[in-house]
Amino acid sequence: MPNSSLTFLAVESSCDETAIAIYNSEKGVLANEIYSQIPLHREYGGVVPELAARDHLRRLPLLLQQALKSGTYSLTDIDIFAYTAGPGLLGALMTGATFAKGLAFAQKKPVMAIHHMEGHLLSPLLCAKEQPEFPFLSLLVSGGHTLLVAVKAIGDYEILGQTLDDAVGESFDKTAKLMGLPYPGGPELAQLAQTGNPKKFKLSRPMTNRPGLDFSFSGLKTQTRLLIESNPNMAEVRADIAASFEQTIIDTILIKCRRAWQQTGYRDLVIAGGVSANKLLRQTLQNEVRNTNRRVFFPEQALSTDNALMIAFAASLQYPRGIDSNLEINVKARWALDNL
Ligand code: KG4
Ligand code: ZN
């Protein structure tokens, strides 16, 4: 944590949420504004990148006003600006980057480029009563990424495993779409699964019968598609298919987490990214560590999915390590977390 009190304003625009947050290193959260574009993309069944970028441009000035008003702050109170520089949709990232850099230029203040997945990774530390101890493990499960990471220190991340194809969130979304559920399918599928029997259909747990910490979810999507196509009485078994699919994903994740614990000997596991909102995932991992000395940490439910507060918080933790503030617009659609 920085010694002196610093106020960070962060902009997140990497996908379909427009967000601005203000965070003070001593006082904590000062503002956290999020505008979701879900209704805009829903009719297309997925995110339309060009529409996302245009809508970010429209919303950012309004969100800034709201963020400043909600805490009665002025731009002159901000010490450091930050924005999500990647990974994400290029056009969408550009809007947030230019907006944050414009503000920083006008206020003559530094501006920091933050990695979206580092924002997720650190989000469970934001309001936690206890803090995980370094080094710890992190499982990052979002719409675009599935990563198992060894966290040695802030900014020092070693990728232990990742998906070879679809990300967990992507797998939820694609399977939900096959089942006729609206975008984004992850939470919809999880809700449907609550009324189903997870033991009804046996799906194979991908990449668990060979060693290693990598994941693969595209085969599971295909297995589920075949199940859907071969069931003429789909209406009756929809919830059972959803529950069986969700259970298989969570079982697979649990197996990999156990392996990562064993392989590293670390005690703590931090789980973040949009899929960390999933109730079954939370319950399963919490049960797993009960009566052990291991601990598992999740972000607050509302901070699981994309927000700017995690970006402002990551900036506050990165700041003491030194920053490279410049006004060049340099965003990255792809950006490895072990290359910060
Ligand atoms: O982190 P996030 O908000 O955006 C990305 O960085 O990708 O993650 C969004 C992903 C989507 O795939 C969404 O379907 C999934 O998280 N998700 C869930 C749940 N809530 C969000 N997946 C399963 N169960 C949920 N409850
Ligand atoms: Zn995200």
C-alpha cells in the first residue's frame, strides 16, 4: 500500500461494461459506476465490437459525471488516472484509453495502463477481512480467459496452466446459446441448472485423466450439443442438461485446483473473473478447504464481473512499484499476464 493517501480514478471499457471508479488508498472506495451494455448486444446473441466501442464513447462522459457527483469530488482531487489497456476488444479499449489519457493530460497528472486480468486477480483483496499470504494461487475464470497463476508478489505472476481453446465463461455462454438462453448465457445457465439434476447426464471431465494444469472446454461444449440434439424431449431435460454441464465444469476446475495446491505447496487460492460469481463454484471450493489449513478467497459478488474499481485498486497496488506514464495510445487485444 502507498504510504501517503492517493486518489485513483480508473476507466474500464475492455468489453461490454463501461465503468469508472474512484479509489483512495486510505479511505477506500469513493465511487463505483458501471453501465452494462447487455441489452444493446442481446438481440445479436453476443458482443458486437463496433457497437460496444461506440456505446463506451457515449457513456464515458456521463459515467464520469455520476462518479464525481456520487462522492462530490472534482477532477482536481484525482492524483492518478488509470485505464484497462488490455486484453480485450481493441476498439472498446481505445475509447477508455483515450478518455483516461485526455483527463490525465488536462489535469497534468500521471496515467497508468492496467492489465484487465490483474484487476480481476487482485479484486478479492479489496474488501477482504483477511488477506491471502504471498505466494498464493489464483484461478482466473472469465469470458475470455481461464488461467491458473502462481502469484509471487504484486506484478510477479507465473502462469501454471491455461485453456487450450474456450475459456470457462465462453463455454458457459456458447452452451447456453445452444440451449436457447439469452446472452450472456453464463448466469442464465447457472440459474436453470439450480432446478436440474446434475447426475442425470454423464459428461467427461476434459483433460483430467492426464497430468498438468491446462484446461480445454471446447469438447465439453460439443458433448453437450450432441446431448441437446439427441434429446427430442428437450423441454423436460433442459435443466438436467444445464446442471450436468455446470457440475462437470466445476468438477474439472476442482481437480485442477487440487493439483495446483499439491504442485506448489501454497496455502491460499484466490478465485476471480466473471465466472467467480457462480454459486456452485463458490460452494464447492469453500467446502474443499473446510477443516483444512487452506483458504480460498472470492471477490464480493458484485465485483466478480467487469468493473473499474478493480482497475483503480490494481493501480493503487502497482503504483509503489513505479509507473511509466505516457500519452501514447497503446492498447493490446492480447497481453500475457506474465509479461507486465
Ligand atoms: O470477467 P467478465 O465479466 O468479463 C470478461 O472479462 O470476460 O466475465 C464474463 C463471463 C461471461 O462469460 C459470463 O457468462 C460469465 O462470466 N458469468 C458466469 C456467471 N456470471 C458471469 N458464468 C457462470 N455462472 C455465473 N453465475
Ligand atoms: Zn473481465
